[in-house]
Amino acid sequence: MTRFIFSDLRRLWLGSLVVVLLIAFATALGVAVTLQERALRLGSARAADRFDLVVGAPGSETQLLLSSVFLQPSPLPLMSGDVLGKLASDPRVSWAAPVGFGDSFSGYPIVGTSMALVNNLSAMPEGRVFSKAGEAVIGAAVTLPLGYEVKPTHGLAALGGETHTELAYRITGRMAPTGTSWDRAILVPIQSVWSLHGMGGDGHSAEAEGTAEEPGHDAHAGHAHASVDPDAPIDEHWTVQTPGLPAILVKPKTIADAYKLRQDFRGNGTLAVFPGEVLTNLYGTLGDAKRVLSAVAVGAQILVAAAVLMVTVMHIGQRRRQIGALRALGAPQSAVLVIVWLELFILIALGIILGFAFGYGAAILLSRLFSGESGIALPVGFIRSDLASVAAIALFSAVLALAPALLAYRQSPAAALRA
């Protein structure tokens, strides 16, 4: 029987191949959506897990998270610089690091921060942490050698940003991989960022540091650049004269301290958020998008199942004489039922297997593309609950294959041979 089935499938290889590919592509769509959504959740959660508390100016919590943790360029309002001094001297805080944006180099964001963040974000397998105004540390995914001089460009070079000529940062160290957006960042002393952009002691300037301007906007118009001594030592004793900041990353000493700090710094010109809580709201939006995409995938699978069923029924009708001959030669009804059911089930099973392989490959490709752009590592993989989905699909396929098999089972040998 097995030899007969595979011989029949080889004879009808073109039609069989079309059926397998239809099922494979429909299955791959659903698998890719599920794996990619799960990878995005896990990757973003792991990236945000490195930061316990983010403090910024009142505004959008989501935008504050995306800009300060995921380093997405966007306009952020500035809070008073004395907030940094308060946090740094607070006994409930292990360390507090300022974050300033606005510049880039070769597509990599340049982030102004402090040695505290660099020392606590990742190990330093190559080189050392910056200690002077003209030094920089790069993430693991930045393809620049140690000693390379980085000339910052305001905003994005692709949008016509102006290159700063007052200072070139020399790379002194490379961080170990973190699986976050910071792997693609160039970290520099925030004092140098303030000086380059003319940030005064009152925290104001013609250029709102930490914001992303519209394409074509000259952020430097009417704005005097300050010269920066690249060998000037870094002073990280924050005072009330500290310029305004878009965000501060805070490491509380205990969980209780984290909740107290969030409460204390929500209001009076500041906004404190837990990255995990903000991500939960984002996941709700992702969940809605996933449901829409999953509905599209299910719809495609239903259409493919209906098409496969229709083609199979037509195929059974065209094979009536062959089925009648089998019955006339003494093949029992049960044998005909098994032969037709197995042929269709083998095709559907092959399509499902290929679909899972195609979906996994598509998810891997999309994750690599996303990781290359954002630096966030997206773990793609199957979990135990996926086995239940495979079992459900296999059961549905078995039932689907049974319909044309029953049609062949009920055919009369005499009527089939006269057809």
C-alpha cells in the first residue's frame, strides 16, 4: 500500500507540489507572526530590564522610554538640571546617569552620559572608560577601531546635519555585548555634549538638546559654538548649575527605594517611570496588532484549506475509474479509504512542516534585520506551548483529509468503472 501511495504521488508530482506549497505559505504566515511578536516582547523586555527607573520632564511616558532606553531619536522636553544633583546625592540611589542626545556618526547615535552608566551598563573587554572631554566608549556592535576619531554630526547626516568641528572624540574603549540599543551607541561625556551645543548653566540654549529637529531645520542658526578642550578632565559633581536634561537613568538600591523615588519624582516638573510598566502598555498595542495579523493568517489558512479540499474532491472525481479498478480487483473499501486519506494527509503534513520551517526562517531574517538597525537582540524560538498548536493543526488536517477519503469510500465500483 505504501509503495502504491508514493508511486501515485510521484505520478501527480506537479499538483502535489502546488498543494504542499499553498499549505506551507499559509502556515508560514501564522508561524512568522507568532514567533516575531514573541521575540519582540522578549527582546524589548530584556533590553529595558537593565534600567530600573527613568526620570524625565512631564510628557509622554512611551516617548521617554523609547528615547532614553531604546535610543530612538525624538523630541523630548528638558527638565531642570538640578534634578540630577538631587538624585546623585539621594541615599536611596545607587547611581544616577544623565542622558543627552542630538548627535550621530555614520548612523550610530552619540549619547552624552557619565562614567557611572558606562561602568554599570556593561563590562569593558577592550580599552577603558572615557576620562577626558575628548574621549568616547563604543558599544559592541559599533564597527570602529579603538583610537579612531569620531567627528559628531548634529542630528542625522542623511538629513543634512552639520558636522561639529570644535571637537573629535577619540575611542578609548569598547563595551561587551548587552543585547540592547546601546550596543550601537557611541557614549561620550555629557559635559562635552553640553559644551558643543552651547548649553549654559541655566540649561537653556538656542538648540534644545535632547530633541530631534525636523529635516532641513538649522538647529545652529544664531547659535555660537563653544570650543572644547579634548584633554579637559571630566567633573561629575552635579550641582544646581547643571544644564537641562532630557532624561536620567536611575539605579535604586532596593525595590522599595524604586517605588518611593518614582512617587517623589512624579510631579513638580519631573516624570518618573518604570520601563517594565511602560512596556506592558506597549505590549497591549502589540497584542492588538498581533490579533489582526493572526486573523489574517487564519483567514488565509481557511481559504487554502477550502481550496485544497475543493481540488482534492475534484481530483477524486477524476480518479473514479482508478478507484473502481482497485475495488474490482478486490481491494476492500477500507483500503481505498486509507489510501486516499494517507495521500492527502501526507501532502498536508509536508506543507505544515515546510510552513513551520519557512515561518521560522522568516522570523530569524526579520529579527536579524531589526537587530542590525536597533541593536536589540530578538530571541526567536519555539516554546512548549507551540507543541499544542502543532497537535491541533495535525488533528484538523487529519479531519480535513477524511472528507475526500469518505467520498472515495462510498463510490460504487460498477458506477466508477462506467464513468
